Amino acid sequence: MLPNESQRMEKIVSLCKRRGFIFQASEIYGGLNGVWDYGPLGVELKRNLKDYWWRVMARERDDVVGLDGAILTHSAVLKASGHVDTFSDPMVDCRTCKARLRADQLPEKKGAKQCPLCGGTDLTEARPFNLMFSTQMGASADPDSIAYLRPETAQSIFVQFKNVLDTSRKKLPFGIAQIGKAFRNEINPRNYIFRSREFEQMELEYFCRPEQGMELLDYWLEERLKFYENIGLPREKLHVLTVPDADRAFYSKGTYDIEYDFPFGKQELEGVAYRTDYDLTQHQKGSGKPLDYFDEETKQRFTPHVVEPSAGVDRTVLALICEAYAEETVTDDKGKTETRTVLRFHPRIAPIKAGIFPLLKNNGQLVSKAREVQALLRPHMNVFYDETGAIGRRYRRQDEAGTPFGITIDFESLGERDESLRDTVTLRHRDSMKQERVSISHLARRLADAIL
């Protein structure tokens, strides 16, 4: 990471804690490594992202239905999928500082791999480390009571394929969408919330005929790129990696990685993979239950193939924050310059849509009118009422929170200076800082159109 990018990342992490986006889990007890809590602004940002994904991937489509699978997973499910035997990373120990490290991520110096913590080269041989969290179900402690926290959301979709097919009465091609938690016991969680032990995924399993697989792989790649553009990640900072044959899962006939230019380098946001019929076939063999599809038109029975766009919620949240973060020098009305820190979120994913400010907190009429505006907008969007401090300071606080609009109720709103301006407000735009007069009666529709 370049020095200026390292400083940028440090500022972003600091802002996230200071403004209530993200906190270290169990911080007062020293923290839990690789686990994070989302604060008041963070949870709103995350929810807006997930809601928009669900809207475009499921609600606005006739060919996709939803599922919310259980986190606790039967060991037989993960045995059939291959996770029990093969879901591992290569691990080594540093004999010098006793650190445990991923063997495939060690830096090299003069041809020898070294520990990134102490610089030592006295490392053990690599050995597989299974990434799954296991637990005991019920009071017994025998092997049959072992269950797992799911390492991905996909498997519950595959094992429920037949139930969803029968109850939704869908025909191929169709998809099953899911947003949910997954857990991986990472050897080295790193890069803030980018790689953690507890995370959320937004996944679609799109089932199709064998001959449709490669075409749908390209279709879903383009759909996913459009999604990222529509939430504020520009196409020039998104990169498509065609995963080489040697690096793809053995069952995949094609995989794309969608990468983003983070401050710490180009990293994967999402994978779009053509998984063939591997998953349904494995669970059909493992369970002995049919998971095939009967085509009424052709009278054929076959196991569907699947294309999977799988995105990380937390990674996307981090990308949104990194993309939105900006510092700029601005000049106020008195000619004084200052540095403005702003998060330029797209309005549809911004945690707070509008800040509402009475010009003076000790003026009952202004406060009453501001509360009316708050009550008017609150059913439609998340707004924040603030009457403390100078109006410029209140604007700056909302700039840091990424709020796209500021609404000031001033004396013109009361019609004291110009009757024609009664029941209007000053609408301030975060990015340009330009202001305009807007009628209160038009305010809800005006803002709703902007955040759609």
C-alpha cells in the first residue's frame, strides 16, 4: 500500500469509528479479532445496500424468489458439498514469533518466504487448516451431534431446491436469492472489514438448462456491473478478472471476479461463477433424494445447471465508504478557508437522507415548523433532526455522515420577510453545497425521486 493510500485508509477507519459506522466487536474487553459491529450509521448503510440488492435481484424480477436458510448446518450437507474434506487454507507457524500464517500470502525476500510480523524465515511446513466453525447440537457430545456454522449461504439454497421449485411453481431458468451471515475461521483476517470471520453474503443461484450456462454467466456479469454503478462505484474502478482454468474450482466451467480499487489494492468484491450441475448432483447423491427437474414441454428430466453471482456485503460497504470519502478545501461566506471531510454516498444508499435544521433552537416557531417537516418526511426516509450549534457546523456534521440533503427552516419559512416564501425551506445539496428554496409541500416527492 502506498503511503498516501495508507494514510487515506487510516482516516477512513478513524471516521468510521468516530461517526458510528463500524466498531471493533467486544472492544471494551480488548476486541475480538476479525469480528466487527455496525453502529447507527453503519447499520443503515448496510441495510440500504441489502435492500437495494434485494429489490433489483428479486423483487423487480419475475424469475427470482427468495430464501432465508438456517445458519446452523447439518454436517451431511457440508460433507456432500466437499467443505468438510477440502474447505481449507494452507497454514504455517513462525517458529520465531509463534504466529500462525497463511502460507500462500507470505512475502518473499531473496527467494525465501518470511513472516510479515517479525521478518523471520524459520517457518514450519504448510498444512491444511479447515476454515469452518463447528459446534455441538443438543446435550450429547458424540460425532452425530456435530453441526457447523455455514461457511457460505449457497448450500441451503441447493438442499431446498426441490421445495422451492414445487411451492413457487417456477420454470427454468429461475433463481433463488438469499442474503445472510456466513462464518469462516480465517487464519489472518485483514484489511479492516474486507476479510473477517463473520460476514454477510448476497447470493443468487440461477438455475438453467446445461446449454444456457455460459450465456447466462456473461449476462449476470453485466447485470452485476450495472448494480455497482447504480450504488456509486464507477465502472473505471471496477475490474473484471477472468479466472484462469488452473485457479477455478474444478466443477466450474467459467468464473469472473469483479474487483474494486481499494486503497490497499485491487481486491475482489464478487464472484460470478458457472457451477454446472455439481452442487445439485452432490446433494442428490448424498441424500438419496431427487433434485432434478422435469420439463413439461420436452418431457425431459435432468439436473439443472447453475450460475452464481455471490457478493460480499461487508466488502461492498467498505468499497462504498472508500469511494465516498473525500477531503476538500472550501471557503465560507466570510472568506475563511477550511478542510471539509465529506462522504459522497449515492442518495439511495446514504444512511441518512436529509438533515433537518431549525435556524435557531430558541425560536419556538422555527422549531415547531422543523418538527413538522421531520414528521412529514420520516415515514418515507431516514432523517436526522439537529438544532445544536451554528448552522455551518451542523452542515459539516452531516457531510461527514454522507447525508445528501440539508433542510434549513429559517425566517423565510415563516413568511416574516416575504410572504411568498412562507412554508418553503432552504434545501442544501451536499456535493455542490448549493442551496435553493423548495416548498414544503413538494419536499417529500423531490427527495423521494432523488433517492429512488
